[in-house]
Amino acid sequence: MAKNDFNFKDSVEYDLYNSDFGNRILDEYTLLDKIHQGGTSQVFVIRNNVSNKLYILKTVNYNRSDFNLEFLKDIDHPGIVKVHNVFKTDKYWYVIKDFIEGENLEQKVDRDGAYDEEAVTDIAIELCDILDYLHNMGPSPLIYRDLKPSNLMMTPSGEIILIDLDSIRQFKKESQKDTIYIGTEGFASPEQFGFGQTDSRSDIYTLGTTLYHLLTSQDPTAEKLKINNIREIRKDISLHLAKIIEKCTMFNPDSRYQNIGELKKGLSGISSENILISFLYKAKLSITRKAIITVASILVAILLITLSISWYNLLILPSDNLYDHASADDIQPDNLRLEPKVTDIEYHEFIGASEPIINLDTHGIDGNEIINIRLEYDGNLVPVQYDTNKGELKLINTFYPANLLEISKEYSLSLTVTDNSIYRMKFTPMHQELKEQGEYRIIYMPSNPDKGFNYPYYLMLPSEESIKRNEGKKNYLLVEPYDGGEASDDLDRHIDLALKNVKNNSADISEELGLPRLVPVFIRPETKLDRNEINIHNLSKEAIFLDKNVSIKDINNEVSFDSLYRVDLQLSEMIKDANQFLENNNWNMEDDIFMWGRGLAGDFANRYTFLYPDQVKASFYQGLPISPISIYRDVPIEYPIGTANYKSITGRTFDLKTYNEVAKLGFIFAKYDDSIRNDEDDYQMSDEALVNRLLKLQEYPAKWQASKDI
């Protein structure tokens, strides 16, 4: 093809014809056909000008400095497509590899239906050999990450070949997570959605989901990262194989097979007593189970010997890939149209940040014809999974209940359809109520360090019926501090726990009064500071002075505490943000708030009211009120007991008049000592001694009466 056939500068073809490397390729090969175009890659069929042999040329436009495909040339296994050369220009990586005729396993399942157990077991053992090779190649294991039926080619001779190698990464022991998340929802492991770094056990997970699909022809996941029971779908599957798939697909990598050797050993035992007993039963042989087991044992021994000999003599021939193959009959240069038709769409409909949905029908796009999407933010690729159904394109939120996209940021979306046309649009995600929350209207509000808060919060809205019932009354934001009862450094864990809090506790109060409700999601860190817990959840002294304590203590923690500095001030900024959002959505909000808290969250509510009485209209909490005194019996009484260091915390002196103007209702349980100021987690030892000895707050009702007297 002539150079002037390609006049669009952003194309791979233009890059080929205008680079030294491209000219070398085009001297040696003829570009025949483009058989795939995706968001980050394109695939061409090329022919060697000397041998006339067909090859695949794949381009990948990952521009990260740490992205490298050079190691693909070193992979040499009969069950993996052979890469002959890898080059890089300023714009693209180029990979030249074998052209393989055949059909991928997803296509075979779609056409012929699910495989039987014996065939799947044979495929599983072949895949074990392939993955074992990758995991033991070089000083660092190679992790494939995208094992699925569509990436497994079956040649005309019946051999399995692994393809599409640009998802492979080298395992880095020092890393906590992958640099970029790659994988296919329904097959990818939890680690590939941000739960940790992928390793060899991640490939074991995807092998399990692949076997599941081959046996059932169904998506393995009914819910996010939850695998269905395969024997509910295929009752003829042996319990042995069902258990193997279950173990492969455990959420926690430590609960899976720890290496391919363990998995292969399990697979080798499938064709044993269960299958033989089933065979004899079907033959209706009139023998007892004991006799069956005796015969089975003999046959198993013979079978295992035969299989061992067969495996040692097994010859695996090359094969191909879903995107990287085509039969010679499919190549039609006369029909080749490399330059796509690009249509820019003005998209003005609402798109939420939690579950973004694009209406295709109104713009004349057939969702069934979409072959690839590319989502970008600020010029960078945003990896995302998608689904098309009923005239809509849905971006799948793998971070739920957190938002998938950032609020009020402009994204660019390109949709490539089967005729090589591209539809482009720009949109700005907005706040969106979470789906499937029953009667509750809940919005996830992301962190916003620029506004002064490093953690997200939930905003719950009352029902329309409640709003109508309370029409004409003043609107106060009801704030309930979060205490999930669990220490963890994982923010995602606290996001899940806080959502449970949102649906309980003061939810009924919010609905009854017709008030919006805020629940902040501060983590309760598991990592300790100088062997002491940091009790964020009750606004302890340690939490208030965390920045000062970190700066003066010699610590060596992997977890940074910076984001937890002054959570009281962060909550103040969340309140401002929530009220501004509500005002923008036709709520007429009062400046001050209602506080509600029970348990240790009651301490947070009580102490926040004490520190910022000018922000609080009314406060209901579990716990004793803080004493409005700075000295008692010549001893300074500091936070969280008294006011001696109040100014160093708030920047102003304690104002008793303002504090007394807050309507406060505190309570404690008569038989529950943990609510009565003697918890070592709540106070440092000096404070505990001060409470119990100096103030003599020992037991109910003496404590309550002593606080009342003060």
C-alpha cells in the first residue's frame, strides 16, 4: 500500500511510514489487513516478502515509562504464541508474532455448547503446564493476568495456544498493587480490581473461572467477585472437580492453591473412583459398592500408569488468539478500509459517577456492534469494563460502593463499532444515588483534599414522602460519626462498613424528621503509633494531636498517618461541602447541625459538640458530658475531660455561654461500664487515673452525679 494512503497523523499506519523502524518493517513485510482495533491496541495481518508466510503485527499504545514488552521475545513454549520481534517508537510498541489459524474456546463454546468434564480436565492440565512455565521463567515470575476462553486458541489439530501477551507483567515483590489494573470482569481475580498485587495465585483464579465457563458456558460471577456453585448448573460434574474450581476461585489468595504444582496434582486425581463408580453404575453392574471400589482401585492404577506415559509423550503444537488470528480466507485486501469514520456526539444527558450509563439509542448506536471502548481523563487511559443492554452502555463499577469516576471532571469516550466507525463524546459525571439500596436514598461523596477533607462520606436523603410531610420546617444536617467496630488500614473495608451504618442507627430519625444525614468514613487504623492504637472513631486525644505525636516520635511504619490529621477539622469541611451540595439541589439548609452518636461514636459526637458548639444546634450522644473546667483541685483538666488545652486545639478560649446554648441529651447504660470514662483505649493512663481517682467517677450513678456537680 502506498504511503499517501495514510494521511492521518495519529494512526499506526502513519507512524509506520514515517519512522526508520516502520520503513524497515515495510521493506520486509507487506501490510495486508487490519483485523482488530481497540482502545489501546490494533492488530494487522502482514506477509513476509521473502517466505510469503503470514504473521501478526500488534501495536500497543501504552505510554507509561515503566511499560516494556521486550521480554516477550524471550518466551519460548509450544503452548504460547511465538513472538519474533518487539520494537518501540515514540508512540507505539510493535509486536510481530506468529499468525495462527484456529478458533478460540469462547467461540467453540458459543457454537457447540459446554465441554464435558474429561475434555476440560485435559485443557486444564495443558494450561497448568503453560502457566507453570511463565511462573518459573527468569528471576521474577511472569503473571499472565488475562486468562479467559477468548485468549485460548484451538488449532485445527486440537492443540491449545495462549495468546494476547501484552497483559503479562513481571511480579515485583516490593509492590503493594499493580501499576495498572488489567483483566476481564467475570474472570479476573479480586487483586486485579485494586485488592492487592497480582501474583501466580491470580492466574490460578482466572484458570478456575475459565474452567467454569468451559463447563457451563456461563459467566462465572453472579455478583461482583462471587462465584456461583457450579454443581447447581451442571449436576453431572464430579464433586472433585467442583471443589478444585471452588478452591481456585477463593477471594483470599491464601485460600487458593499456592502454586500450579498443587493445582495440577489435584487435577490428576479427577479420573479416579468417582468417574469409575459412575461408569459402573451406568452399566448397571449388580455388584456392591465395596466390590466397585475394589475394581475401581485396580482400574485407577492402570489408568494412572497409562496417563503418565501419555503425558510424557504429549506433543503440543502452536496456535493463536481472539484478536491476533484470522484464517487466510478471511483476508480481503480489496475491502480494507483503514481510515475510520469518526463522528463527534454532543452528549448532554445525565451521567452518574457511581454507575455511568450512556444512552445509545438516542444517538443511533447499536450496542451489539460495539467492539471496543476507550475512556480517557486528562489524556490518560482509564481502564474500565463495560456492558451493553437495552440500548444502553453501562460502565461497570468495580469499586462499588465508591464511585467509579471522579465528580465534575471531563471524560472522553470513544466507541468503535464493527464497520470501523468511531463515535466520540465528552461528558462530566455527577453525583448519583447508589443503586439497590432498598428504601434508602444514599449518595457516595468522594474525598476532596482541595476542600479540606481526605476521606469520603455518605449523604443520605429522606424519602420524598418524608420531605413532603415535613415541608415548612427548618432543615438541619444530621451528622452521625462512623464506628464500624473494626480496625483496618484498608479504606475500602471502612467504606463497606460505613454503608451498613448509614442504613441503621439514626436512619429512622432522619426519615422521621425529613432531614438529610451525613456519615463520614474515617478509617480506624490497624497500624499502631509507637505501639499505641489511634482511636479516630471516638475523637480521642491521640487523634486530635496525631500530627504532633507523629512528628516527635521515632516511628517506622509503612502506613502514613498524614491523611488522618485533625479529622475534626475534616468533618467541619465535609459539613460545609454537604450543605453546599444540598443548597445546589434546592434544599434550604440551616448553618448549624444536629449530632447523633452511640457507643464510641457517641464520644465523637459529644467531643465534637464540645469543641465546636457554634456549629451544633442539638446533640444526642452516649457518654458523660465533658466538664467545662480547666483546673480542679489545683490539677489542670485537659481534653477530653476538661478545657485546660482547649485553645491549643480550637484556636480560641472556651465559651461556656455558647456551649450551654446547644441542646444536649446524653445517656449511659447503668450496667455498661465501658460507657463510663474508664476505657484504656479512650484515655491515656494519666487521664484514666485523673478520672477515677481525682474526680472519683467510679460507678453509676456516682459518676453521673459527680459530673452533674462539676
